Amino acid sequence: MNFLKLLRAGHGNYVINAQARDYMRRGSLSRPAIRLLAEADDKQFADQAAWQANLYQLGTSAPKVAPDPTQIATEGALWGSVKARGLLGCTVIVSDNADQFNVGQFNVGRHA
């Protein structure tokens, strides 16, 4: 999650868009949870507090199951923010292959 926050290039928002929903699907978030987020009136959140309040209001922050729905939804909204700003178009990610950098499966860019 920290890596996704860094990819927002200093912006603090969270966005539910097609890319966010795709990330959530690939992260095994349940279809009902994705549908709930997709059908909600609000799709953009100014900061973490607004995002967390939205999750609480929708009731998606309560279940304690694996995978953690709050974490997957939050990662998806972070990814949505990155893509909504058009960031990472042709970016190459150089990493030590640690899991937090394994975002290529979500079409981030190329890995070196």
C-alpha cells in the first residue's frame, strides 16, 4: 500500500474508476463489495479520512476475512488515483522483486 501511495506523486486522493475496480477484482475482492463501491454516489475522495469514512459508511471496513477487503479496496482506490492522473504511462520499475513492487500484473509498466 505504501508503494501505491508513493506512486500518486504527492497527491492524497483516492479514486474509484475502471482501473480501481480492475485492481480490486484481481486482488480477489468480492463482487458484491466491488459493486457496492462502483454504485456509490461518491467516486473521488480528497484524502484518507474521507476514504475511510466512505468505507465505514458502506460497511466494507467491518469484515475480518482474507483477503482483507479494506486493504484491497484501498489499494484499488490508490491505483485509481494514479491512473486518473495519467501517471506511470511508460514507467519502468526497478526493484529487488519484493512483493510491494509487484504491481506489474496490474499493467503499471515494465519491470527491470
